[in-house]
Amino acid sequence: LTEPSAVAEISLPPLPSEEVLRLPACVAAKNLLSSPQLESVAYAARRFGANLPSGVRAGYYLGDGTGCGKGRVIAALTWHLWNSGARRHIWLSASSDLLADAQRDFRDLGANLPLCNLSSWGYGPIGVGRGLDSQGDGIIFASYHLLVSSKAGAEGCPTPGNSRLAQLVDWLRRGKGGACGLIALDEAHRTKNVASSGTTSWTGQSGSKSGLCALELQRACPGAAVLYASATGATEIRHLGYLERLGLWGRGRPHASFEELRDAVEGGGLAAMELLAMTMRAEGMLSCRSLSFKGASFRLVPVSLENDVKTTYTAACNFWQSALQLVMRLLKAKKREVKAKRLKVNTELKDIASHMRFFWSAQQQFFRQLLICAKVENAVSLATSAELRGESVVIAMWSTGESVTEAVAERQGDRAAAEAGFASAPKEVALRMLNGLMRKLLDAV
């Protein structure tokens, strides 16, 4: 593992000897958590035991990269808080499909905790069963898309009967001791936009829906521990507004508000961003490790198109050739119409150029996705062979395919069915081209 040089030079604050992690001794004895993971759990638990000057419970930022085991750390922290008496926790992530990964992390630790998917509950107060124990306690897993959803036609103040956010807040507050469990914001960068124009929250603040709902969840449960987990927290300082529980601004800080901090860091540039990360490290609220490529070797593996893949590729080439011919004919017809009606030629020619850019962009996206699909079988074979040799396999996902799932869900009107089924990225690109370009040209001619 490696760390950014600016952060690596800063020592973490010493952990007090009375610090206790409420985990079975076998977790350390059997190496169920690595030393870096155990370090993150210990410092996060230390933060959760303190309050910010505003009175709310302090949070922790887990910024480790792919392959460092952020899910295992979240599971261990949940288990620690469970053994400390907090019995209701929320795990938010990018997709409901990641529930299986969460279950695996708890299972690998040996933690037999009740875990359920929020989608298994309809609107209304959450009760017992469906993965929760007889007291209605456990961990509720939900996607950010589900968090922002509300009942169709719902108006007025959000309630458990018409809002998923209000439903979760109500469930947390009804637990023993109130809302004192863990709120894990996995893939926390999904909540980054809370300072831009757009949607409005319950309090009238603007920002993206997922960002605002995550912010409202934190504010509604001041006694809950909040963990931010993301390898890409933000590309710009203006996207850090969701990190309220880190206490980087407000009482006891040089900057009274996030806006003041944002302006100061933007004025200081990269050096100011590094200084902010160093401050977080020095106060024990940040980990940002990544896999080191020291000593790594790289090998290109050619993938040949054979059998069904070759047939599909040939058919795709024929489809796009036919589509190009049709587009050219439609554009020629449009040019003739422009001349016949004596319209503004310059404006129409600009439209024609934009149509062609749209077409070639869609064509490139289509074949890029198609070639990625063609590599899946070989990638699985290489990964399986590596596992048989006793090696650990790390696959970096450059795209989750969420936009494709969204498109299928919108067309079918059933998101749950779209997530459970198969969504073809090349098909969605082709449909977008047909509906966005072809239909427009056909209607215009």
C-alpha cells in the first residue's frame, strides 16, 4: 500500500491506551482484518467517541482506493458499534447490487448481524422481519437512488408513509437509545453536490437530490456516527460540502462556514488542498491508502473475435453502415428543403454538422461498449486462473453502467426489474441514436 507524499509525512495522533475496539479477539488472531484496516477501524472508532463543538457526533473519512477493503472496514465498524449497544445502522451505496458484497464482508468477519434491503419494505414505518431481528434492529442497506425516492403524488411534509428518507430517520429514532448507530455513506462522492443550483431540500437549500438527502439524514440524526467512504471524495473543493461531520468549518475553526473554507482553498490552489488533507490526517480523521504498483509488471492480452462475438460484431458494422447511409440521405433531403424554402442556410448547416457529430459520437460509444463486452469472457478466464494459482485479483471498474440501468428503468417504468435483469450498454447507445437523431430527422423531412 502507498499514500500521497504530502499525507504520508504527517504522523497520526497516538491512540490512547484505554481505547477499546469491541470486536472478538479472533478478528485480530485470524487476520480477518489487515493491519491497515484495523488502524482505520481504530481511528474511526476514536472519532465516533467524540463530539464536535457544535454538539454533533464526529465523523471519519475512509478514502482508501480500490482493493484496500473499504467494505470490510465498514462491516467491522458496524460490528463494533453493535457490540457497544447501538443496534440500528444504515449502509448507503451506489447500487442495490452491492448488498451481496456487504453480506460477504460481514460473513468473512464472522459477524452474524441482521441485514436487509430497504427495497424489501414498502412505504410506512419499518417493523420486524425481512432480514431484521425480532426487535426490528439490524443494518438496512439502500442505494442513493432509493434514498431520494418518494411516493408518487406525495405532497406536504415528508413522512415514513411517503418518503424513504423520512422512513429511515423514523426507524433510527425508534431504536434503543435513539439514532446512535452508524450511517455509512459508501461511494460518498455520489452525495457531493450540495452547493449548486438545482433541487431544494426540506430546509430550502439547493443541490442534488442524493447530496441533499444525505445531508438531511446526517442533520436529522446528530447522535449517529457518520462514515464517509470513497476513493474519489471530490475533484473540486466546492464538492466537499457534504462532509459536515468532519468539523472542517464552524465553531473552533478558522472558517465559520463551508463557503468561507471553499473560497480560501480555491484561492490557495493545490497547496491549500494538500494542507487540508494534511490537517485531516494530523487530527486522525482521514485514511487515503491505495495499492502500490511498485514492482508491478504489465502485459497486453489480445482478444480475438470468434464465433458468436464475431457474428455480433459483423452485424453491428452492417447496422451502422445502414444507419450512416440513411442519415446521409435524410440530411441531403433536409438541404434540398432548406434551399427550396429559402431558409437561413448558415443556421441549417450548423444543425447538420451537429447531427453528424452526434452520430459519430454515438458510433464510437457503441463500439467501445461492444468491445468491452467482448473482453468479459477472457477477463473472467484470467481472473479464475489467477485465483487457482493462489493470487488475489483486483478489478478496477471504470464504469458501473448506472446510466444504462437508468435508461432501461425509465423506458420500462420499473427500476427494480431493470436492476434485476440484463441491461445492454451498446443497445442503449444505439437506441439513443435512433430516438435522438433518426426520429428528429425523419420528423423534419
